[in-house]
Amino acid sequence: MNAQSTLWEYRLQAEDSGQKYLTILLHKFHFSLRLLQRLKQGEQVWINGKFTYLTARGKEGEMLSIQLFPPEETNIPGENLPLNILYEDEYLLVVNKPVGQVVHPTHRYLTNTLGNAVIGYWERKGEHRLYRPIHRIDRNTSGVVIIAKNQFAHQQLAWQLERGHIQKKYFGFVEGVVLENEGTIDDPIGFAPDSFIKRQAQPDGQPARTHYRVLHRYPKATFMEFILETGRTHQIRAHCEGFKHPLLGDDLYNGDTTLLSRQALHSSMYAFLHPQTGLPIVIHAPFPEDLRNLMKRLKS
């Protein structure tokens, strides 16, 4: 495969001989049925530079080439907003989202979202793409957000995410002193009664597992590392409240707001396999200034 080309390319191996191109893409590279259906429309698949049908059968040594980057029009208005880029190539854009910014426009937040910032950035580069975040973090959580730059990258990373192949690490500050050095919270999460926003641990909720480790103990708070095995909405926030150690600043989950006016949670690291090369990528987001200041205040 050629990472610098606008084409996805693969040279067929001995085990591919006699297989339909459709079968190779579906089972060897996890192309989604939706993407394969789109590739059938128009001449977007070639063998050794000549158009081919996906139902044709391959031979060892052939070069399979696919056009994966057609221009796409979005309905999200672009804005010239600050964008802290951590990593970018033809397949991915990874950013460090600031506190207070919503990941995707909603009826409540139509502008000033990360989506508006990303589309504006692409428009200034003359690129026409859909906005495809792989995951979301809360408005008042800072840190890593991964955006796919085409349908193939999106479905490849979604496949990894669904199977737990993407490692997600967060840093947070919780109330009180956590005595155990490490552990796992394995409590299902569902909506709290009479709320469409707040979640809570409950037996009939969705499975949710959070691994935690104590990094530092302060007199009245604990600095924690969280690794998510699942990715439920408000998972860390709900688990911390159920754990009797709510995040500092998290007023929705009964956290103390004396020292901080937002939940003390930062999406620090994502590790995954690149959708095109299959090589491991690890992205880190720098610790935000307000949490550095919180750390100083907790020491005093």
C-alpha cells in the first residue's frame, strides 16, 4: 500500500489467488458492506491500472487499487476557530479539544463546535470532506479526539473501537483519598431516574468497565489514571460517583466545585492501529493549564 497516494493499494498474495476482490476486502481488510456498495458505483476499483468488478477473482501479484477519497459535501458550516492538531495524514486528523467545546453541532450548540472548526480548517485548505469523529468526549472534558478523513478510515477505526482494540487513557482528580492503588469498576450504566442526561450504575444498564490506578494522593483528593475497556456516555463520571469519589468540579455528579468549575477529567492518550498501514499509533494530549493549576492548589 502507498500511504502518500490518493489510492488505497494492495498487491495480492498467494493466499488471495482465486478469491473475489469483494471477499478479500471484506474479510482481510474489514471493509464494511456499506463502503463496498459505494465502490460498486462508478469506476473506483482497478487491477493493474484497469477497471475491474469486485466480483472478479484475483491472482497473485496483481495490484488492487481503490479510489477512497471522492470529494464530499457537508452541511456543517465551517468557522475559523483555533484547532490544536496533534497528528494528521491523508486518513486521520487528531486534535486536542479544549474545555467548553462540543465535539459535534447539535440543536443547542450550532456554532463554535469542534466540527465547525475542523470543517473550516479543511475549507481553508480547499478540501471537501464529511466530519466523522470516531468518538466523542464531553463538552467540559479536554483532550484527544480522533476524526476520520474518509469513509474507509472511519469504518476501520469503528471496527477497532467496537472490538476493544483501541486503548483509551484518561487522567482525573477525584474527591477524597482512594485507598486502593488500583482496581476495576465493573458496573453497568444506564440513565438516572427522571433524567435524559445523567447516568448512574444500575444492574440493567449497558456493560461498562473502567480500570483505575492511583498516581498521587493529596490530603483531600486523589490524582487518578483511568483506562476505559468500554466507552459509555459519562462512564468515568458515573463510575466515580458510584465509587463514592466523584470527580472534582463535576456538579452533575455531585463533585465539589470549589477549586474547579468543570469536571477534572482529561482524555490523555489513544492507541490504535493506523487504518491504512496497520501500524500502531499512540497519540498523547498535553495536560491542560487549568488541571496543572489545580494540581498546584491541591499541594498547598
